[in-house]
Amino acid sequence: MKSREQSLFAGLLQKQNRTQLAIILGAAAMLLILFSELFSTPAKPAANAGSPAAVSETAYREQLETQLKELIEQLDGAGKTVVMVTLESGEETIYAVDTQSGQMQNQETHVLLEDGSALEETTYLPAVCGVAVVCDGGGDVRVAARITELVRALLDLSANRICVEQRKG
């Protein structure tokens, strides 16, 4: 039995049979790849800007205003508060890029999903440009200073981008 196996392997390793062996192994590898693709589960695409999971610029601004209003109203002396937030340009989306480098040139192409949309790498929400706060205690210098410091700490804004005023009435 051992001599039969040895003669079979010896026959396969001869020069004339090596190409046939390589072709058979290559075809077997291709079939394995084909079958693995046929029976694999399809991947779910990542959420993109068109999906409901993505936060719109308006919703982001309104959420900031609501959170700031609720927090400022908790300060002693602030009273009833109205907050307005202005944002810089809209959100920025960075897409995945496939880069191929050669000796003389580089080629970059966006990575596309099966549905034809581009693969998003990251999305940056718009930066806050300024905040206006109108509250009952806005006329008190101490209250206005505390509100300004609070907004500066939360949003990393300079004081000249924050305005605190007294409500009329």
C-alpha cells in the first residue's frame, strides 16, 4: 500500500505532470471561492446620510438649543430662558477612498457599496458659530457671566461669540 502511494506522488511530481497538478489545484481553489461566495450571507450596508439614523443639521441645532435652555434655566437667577444657536456650514462627510500608487501617478477612487452609494468613513457635525441667550436674569452681570462661562465650557466658544440679554416683560 505504501509503495503504491509513493509511486502515485512520485508520478505527480514529475515535470510533465506538474502543470496538470497546478491546473487542477487552481480550479479547485476557484471552485472553493465560488461556493463560499454563493453560500455566504449578504452584508448589511452601513447607515448613510439618507438614512433616518443620520442627524440632520436642523435637528442637531434644535437639540443643542433645547439642552442649553434646560441647563441655563437650572442656574440660580436665570429664570425663563430662550436660546438660539447658529452653526457654520452643514455637516461634512468623509468617504472611504481606495488609493493605487504607481511610479509616475496616483489614482484615487471612492469605495462604492453594492447599492451604488459611497462608503462613509466619518461624518462631522457642523461647528457652533454663536449662541444667543435671552433670559429673565440676563440683566444681572453675575448671572450673565455665569451663563457665558457655562456656554464657553460646553461648546468651546470664545466669549465674543456668546450674547446674554435680559428678557422683556
